[in-house]
Amino acid sequence: MSTTKQFTTWESLPDALTAAHIAEFLGISRKTVYELFKLDVQHGGIPNFEIGASKRVEKADLEMWIAEQKQKKSSSRAV
């Protein structure tokens, strides 16, 4: 039984993302995604909202978060 990644392109992601979507897309564990959910956004956390006990992330927020992480990385190299 092969496991094919379903969410490999930006277009394949739904508008409201789960931790599993993000983990698969970024190639990190769901545990890491949940740890990033717990962090304050100003400290590198992924912005999210709750629906009952479930956490979700808007696709646009994830895109912005990724861009911010890349900016932080390039800023730290310039110092």
C-alpha cells in the first residue's frame, strides 16, 4: 500500500487548513504544527482559529506566515 502525498502544491490545499494539511505540505510532523499553533504569532507561531476543539488556518494566513519566516531568515543572514 503506497501513501501518496495529496497536498503537494499550493493549489491542492483547501482554503481552511488542518494541522495534517500543513504537516504534509511543509514536510513536518503534526506535533510540530501543533507546537507552532501554541506559539504567539509575534514569536513565530502560525495564526489559527478554533472550530470547537479543532484548529484551522486560513490558506492566506499560512502563505503570509511562510513569507514572514523566509524574511526573518534572510534578515538574520544580513546581520
